[in-house]
Amino acid sequence: MSMTQSGAAADGRNSFIYVVAALAALNGLLFGFDTGVISGAMLYIRKTFELTTVLGYSMNASVVEGIVVSGAMVGAIVGAALGGRLADRLGRRRLILVGAVIFFVGSLIMAIAPTVEILIVGRIVDGVGVGFASVVGPLYISEISPPEIRGSLVSLNQLTITSGILIAYLVNYAFSAGGEWRWMLGLGMVPAAVLFVGMLFMPESPRWLYEQGREADAREVLARTRVESHVQSELREIKETIHTESGTLRDLFEPWVRPMLIVGVGLAAFQQVTGINTVMYYAPTILESTGFADTASILATVGIGAVNVAMTVVAVVLMDRSGRRPLLLTGLAGMTVMLAVLGFVFYLPGLSGAIGWVATGSLMLYVAFFAIGLGPVFWLLIAEIYPMEVRGTAMGVVTVVNWAGNLVVSLTFLRLVEGIGQTGTFWLYGALSLLALVFCYQLVPETKGRSLEEIEADLRETAFGSDTSDRSSVVETDD
């Protein structure tokens, strides 16, 4: 009977942690929906507003369109810059609630915007919520998940990002016949409301609770998400890491942390400058340039979104089996090849009749390789490789870099196409993908199957070697 009860309790814990992780991963859905929905909406926004003037200043239409698209990136940079510190001060769960409210308000502003200026304001507000979500979602899931399934659970965040993009593409297609872009943008209020209501019933991160001196609460959360025999040992590990860290921004530049700061910043930049969001923001525009009509180009992006989701599912399944590095390196190699092919698609003049379909196939394969590697692995690694006391701050810094790269790409893509053509633009992204491959091969560690405290102990071991005078008690205990 006791064995049956123990098995039932374990099943209950497993069910609970999956529910918590899935609900927290709705942060990613907000992220993805905002990314995908603007791509289709822009085809009709440009028909509603005169995109040559902002605040009375005359501008090139492509510049104004870039500002509308990138408004969310500006807000996301602000949200990410504040989100790391707020996650450490307010707690992970509270920040998720705040982010959901902000995203709801931003979506409402965009839906009723009477002018392009108000639309841009709505995009910025929306972006602040996305910035919070992109920091705190993976952070919360990583800290509440057992080590043996942490990779898969954190990767749920990337799965919901891709699902949000696909949902946005379907929404775009549903409203494309009437060009109802306000409905496209306004429906972002729905997942924001679901996230807010759901998180009211979810627990706080046990690591954050312990850091605040709430050991009993931390123990209670761990008891609901861990095997009973592991609760005390994990509490002990958390206690030891807290006692060896000062928790200041300066800690990010300590010799033993700095290598992982370089890894995080590098991955953040490469995830964007390799061009993924040119596809997410401008896929209909790219395909329209090959001869597809508005509705047909939006429908083609639905196929791209479906591939994105399907391959992210593959990544989630493989993350804790194959490891982080194999998926990352395979994905980057494939991205490099497909960007080279995509450049040739636009270079060869003899493909005029089939160029739309060849371009669509190339984009699908490019997205597929991103979805099994750089997409999910980046968000997982930055939730794993930093010490607990500065984990929120570190993720904030890295996410700011990620959104800054996103902003640069979204602002420059149309101008790059005008300046060096589609072939030159995609080949540039391909060269950056190859550089990212070399960077990851040389510097990115494997974290599969390691607890967060073990990963931290390994970093200290690597930095301090056998010099026990500089090593923390974490390493001594782990030895």
C-alpha cells in the first residue's frame, strides 16, 4: 500500500510541475504572438495609415514601417533591462503577473489606435510586457523544475514562442480577407488574460523564497515538485550557494562568472543577427516580393510557422537526451547552408516562375534548423549557467542584448535589401551563422543532467582549479 501511495504521490508531483511549467511558458506565447502578428498586420496597416510621416516629420516609408515593427523591440529592451532586477526583488511569479497586465494594455492600445503614433506607443507598451516575459519565463521554469527534466520543461517556453507565432499567422490569415489588422493585434489580450489568471494560483520559485528567508515556503514548493528524498538535499545546495554569493551586478564580471557572461551575450547576439526575425517579421513581405498576393503570402507563412512548432517539439524531446551542444551545432550548420541557398534563390534570374515556392521551402528549412538549435538552446542555457543570486540580473543583461540585436535587425532589414539586395542580405546572415557555429563549438558548455548548483560548482572548479583558498564551500561539499 505504501508503495502504491508513493507512486501516486510521484504522479501527482509530476502532473503539478508540468502544469506549472506549461502555464509559465505562456510568457513565451505572448512573446511569439507579438513577433508573428505584426508580419501580417503590416500589409494592411500601410493601407490604413500614411507611413511617410511621424510626429510631423517626413520619412521614407520603409523607415516608418521599420519603426512600427521595431517599437516592440524598444519596449522589450526596457522590459528586459528592468526585468532582471525586478525578478530578483519582487519575485518571479509577481513579475509574470505584471508583465501579463502590461501586454494586455499594449494590445488594447494597438487595437484602437487612431494614428500611427499611437500604434507605435502601443507597440512599445506591448514590448515592455514581452521584455519581462522573455526574462522571467525561462528563469521561473528553470528554478522550479527538477534537474532531470529541466531542459525539456524550459524548452516548453520556446515551444510556446513558436506556437504563439503560428497562432498569430493563423489569426492573420483569418482576418486577411477583410484586412482587419486591429483584430489581429487586439487578440493578444486573450493569452495575456489567461496567463494572469492562471499565475494567481501558481507557487513562487523555491530558490527565490529561500533567498528571502522563507525556508518553510521553499520546502513546501519543493515537496510538491520533487521526490521526497531530494527535498532536503536540494535545500542544502540552495543554502550553500546563497552563502557563497554577494548578489551584486559586479559579480557578473568575477573571473569565474565572466566566461558564462561572454557565452550568454554571444548567444543573445547571434540568435538575432543570424536573421531569424527577418523571417518572423517580414516573411509575408519577402514572399510578396516573389509574386505571391497578400493572402497567399500570409498563408505561406502559416506553413513556416507550422514547421517552426513541429521542429521545436523535436527539440523539446531531444533536449535532455541528446544534450544542448549537439542540437545547437547541428542547427547552426543547417542555418548556414539554408541561408546560402536562399541567397542563390534570389540571385539566379531563371527561377522567376517558381521563385516563390523555392523561397518558401528555403525559409521553412532555415526555420526548422533554428527551431532545433539556437532558438530553444539559447533560452535554456541562460537560465542554467548563472549563479542564483545574480541569475535574474544576468538574464536581464543577456536579454537586453538579445532584444537590442532584434531591434537592429528589424530596423535594418529593409534598408539592407535596398542597399545590397536580398542575395547579399541573406549571405550576410549566412556568414554570421557560420561565425556563430565557431563561437558555440569553442565556448558553449554542456549542461545536460546537471543541477543548477552543480553547474555553478563546475564553473568555480574551472576558474579556481586546485587552489582551495579561493574556492567556495559549494565545490568542497560537492567533492
